[in-house]
Amino acid sequence: MATCHADTMTMSSSNPRNQKCPNGCEESPDLYQFASIPDGAELAGQYTCMIDHLNTPYKITWTGSANYPDISQLPAEPNYDLKEVDLGEVMGRIWSVSTLVAFDSDAVVRCSHTGPYPIVKLAHTAGETRRRIEHEYRMIQEMRRTSSVLPIPRISDLPLSDDHRIFGYEMEHLTRLDLDERPERVSDIRKAAHQSHEAGFSHGDVSFSNVMKNKDGAILGE
């Protein structure tokens, strides 16, 4: 969502338990769900990634393949190291009241279920991802100042931050195009890309995987 690099978001079906969401979130299953892509751990041959369980972040570390491990038996699986992650007071509070929606190499996308900007995009824990998310936020703001009609999501004027720096931002609710909807929206996608190019901005990877629509059906770049 509003991501200005080529990574494709991985979607999740998680939702907070007993929470009715106006954006269509369903009740959360009591399952562990991936919340980041696998990355190398400190020791050779080990890999790690973030996991969400009932709106609580964990880090799982395993040995062997760089592919996602089988987490269907957690927390009973003895061959994995599973630890709760301390995100700090501010980000931790956001995680605890929001639903996992999607993730990519830099951030996790969650739904807070309330307000005009229910979707929150939060950087992963590494410092470099925070810098990229901060850059992304400021670029969207610059695009909005350039033109009010550019095909970008509406975002809050107040970024999410803590004592360190900006770690995320809030945006309007967006949805992906249905498969049967895609052919009839090709011209709209081309028009949206042309608008951005005319204003001096280039997405670099316009595809169905990173094109969204808002509640009014308008095409927006992810």
C-alpha cells in the first residue's frame, strides 16, 4: 500500500477476535501467522522471521531451509526458537489493537478498524526499514502537495513515531482488484500511471499485484 518499490505485499487473513470491523475484517483464528519474509539469523544456516499470534508479535528462528517453516504445530514445535518481540510502548500498543493484513520486506500492514485512516503501515524492527518507511511517507506527502488528484492513498498528516524516529503511517482503507475486474480496469490503471509520470513521479513496477482501489473504486498505486 503506497509502497514505492517493487516488493509485492503478502496478504494475510488474520483478524482480531470478537472484533466487528467496518472494513470487512473477519474474526481472527487462533493461529500463528507469518508477518515478515524469512531473513538470515546470526548463525550460519539459521533463518528468522516475524509471526503474529492474536495481535502479539513473535520472532521465530529455525535451522535449514530459507523457506518458511511449518508453524502449524506452534507453540509445541521443539525445533524452533519462538520469542515474543518487544516493539516498544507506542508500536506495541498499535499491534495489540490491530489486525494483520499484509507484509513485505520493509513493513507490516495492519487494520485498526476505526477512523478515516484505519490502515496502518509499520516498519519492521531493523533500522534500515524505518528509514525506508519514513522516506516513503515523506514522498507520499510530497506527491500530495504537488497535486491533489494524483492516484495515491489518502494518509494522515501525522506520522507514527516514537523516541527513535518515524516508524509508520496511517492511510485510508484499500482493497485489491478482483480477478474478474482486472481486464476492465486496465485503461484506468494506465491513466493513473500516466498522471504520476506527468507530475514527475515514477512507480517503477506497475502491475496488478501493487494496484489497489479505494472505497469509491478509484485506482491507486501501492
